[in-house]
Amino acid sequence: MTFSLVVRDGGRFGLVVSSSSPAVAARVAHLRPGIGAAASQNITDPGLGTELLDGLARHGDAERALADVTGAARHAPTIDYRQLTVLGRTGAGFVHNGSRTLGRHASATTDGAVAAGNMLAAEHIPQVLLDAYATATGELEERLLAALRAALAAGGEEGPVHSAGLAVVADVDWRVTDLRVDWADDPVDRLGELLAVWLPQRDDYVRRGLDPASAPSYGVPGDL
């Protein structure tokens, strides 16, 4: 029901995801500035994403963080239902595909990126995400969206996609981009429309958080 891409771009981390289920990004996307990013999907337990980031914060090793979560006795009854990805400050991403991951599922990793999906139309979809991201141009958010569009065009999931989300963390303590379409017939197109509105203002909103006196204002003075 879900496919996602997690990437590292310099000191930034980004994640893009889509699903046939509602509000996918609210449950799947986990990012922490300066630490890493993770996706917890397939009969989702959002708490696992937090645990993966906590492990990265402690020791910085994505493979070890994943092993700690998947090998924990408290998760033994349910871990076979989970599909997890994790990416740290260096190296490749790592994936756990539980034995009860739904439908046709697959994953692909490279240095600085990891993709995975379940109930896919074809097993090559995660590799499409990686390849499309690697050849896309523009801002990080635009490259993530281009990868999502390419994966959808290549078949995406077995069924229709209804929700999508895109998030990026950089050098501040919050997500510099956090866009979601929680339910729509065309969520990826809607996500693109949101990004077109957000991206020209992204850096200004960061400045407003850090130094409101010098940052431009949009709409009513004193608003967001």
C-alpha cells in the first residue's frame, strides 16, 4: 500500500512517500536534523521510526540502529509485519522487509538513499525511485517529487494512490518542508501544487523562525 524514498543531501535529509491509505506521511515519515531519517511502513507502527532515530542519535550507525529495533524482544511478536528503512549521516541506507510484508514488496539502497514499497505493481519500483532521484535537477524537494512521479508512472502500487507527503530537515530544529495531502484522487499532483506554493517561501519562513525582525512577512503581519 506504500512506497517511499529516504535521502541524504549534504547535511539535509528528505523523505517522500505515497500510499493508498489516508494520511500516510503522518505515520511513515520520521526525520531528525543532523541525525538521519527513517520510514516505518506496512501495517505501520510509527513508534519504530522514533526508535530508529533514537538509535542513530546514540551511535550514528544505521545498520546497528535497524538491528537493535528488529532484534528487540519486545518487538518479536510484530516485527515480521513491518517494513522499515533507515539512513544516517554517512553510508548507505538499510531495510527490513518483514516476512509478512504485504503483497509484492521490494527495496533498493545506495550511498545516501534507500527506497522501499509494498503491494507494488512491480518489484522494480524502489529502483525507479533511486534512479529518478539521482538524475533529477532542482531543489531537494523537487528531486524527491520527481522521483515519486517517476515511480507512479512506472506502475507504483497495485491500487490507486490516495495520500502523499514530502518532508525535509536541514540545519534548524524543525522540518523546513513538511507537506501532506492526506486524501485525494490525485495526491501526487496536489503535492506538486503545494510545493510550488511553498518552495519560494521556504527560506523566508526559516528566517522568520531565527530572526523575525529581518524576515519578510506574508499576509497579515504577525501571522505564520
